[in-house]
Amino acid sequence: MPRLHSRHQKPDLLKRAIERVTIPALWCHFNLAGRVSPLCNVRCPWREERHASFSIYAQGRKWRDHGSGESGDSYSFYCRLTGLSTRQAFRSFIALAGLERELS
């Protein structure tokens, strides 16, 4: 019997995608300057700054820009870098996580 998908399962799908896609992986995917790890401080990738004030933590799944006060998870990082809204970025982020088969 095929699995039925409802709109209530999508938050779980996004949560699983966030677990799979780390910020260091996105850093490499977008070819951003600097070296990152699951726990580090670097310069913010979307604004000019003299000193590193961008933290990656929680095993590479959370970020915080101490200069602006913004923070989020790997999905919000993806949205910020692509310039897409959370609604627009959903499908491509799920695909990046390798979960696109679960969208149908």
C-alpha cells in the first residue's frame, strides 16, 4: 500500500532535511570563503566585517551572526544565501538533503 502524504508531514520532512544538511556542507556547496567546521567562528558570509562574528554550533546545524543578532538553522542559512523565501526554498532544500522522493 502506498504511503499517503499530507501537508502535516512536511514539517517532519523539513526537520529531517535540516538534520541531514549541515551549515559546513552548505558553506562548501555555495563555495563560500573561509574554512568552517561544525563548531567555529568565521566572518559572516553576507556582510562585510573586520573580525569573525559568525558562529556555527549545534553540530553544524545552527548559526548566529553576533554582529546583526540574526540566527537560525541550516534551512534559514540556505534561504538567506539563496535569497529565497522559506516557501520558495522548500523543494530545493529537500532535494539537496536527498529527500525529494518523499515530496510526492
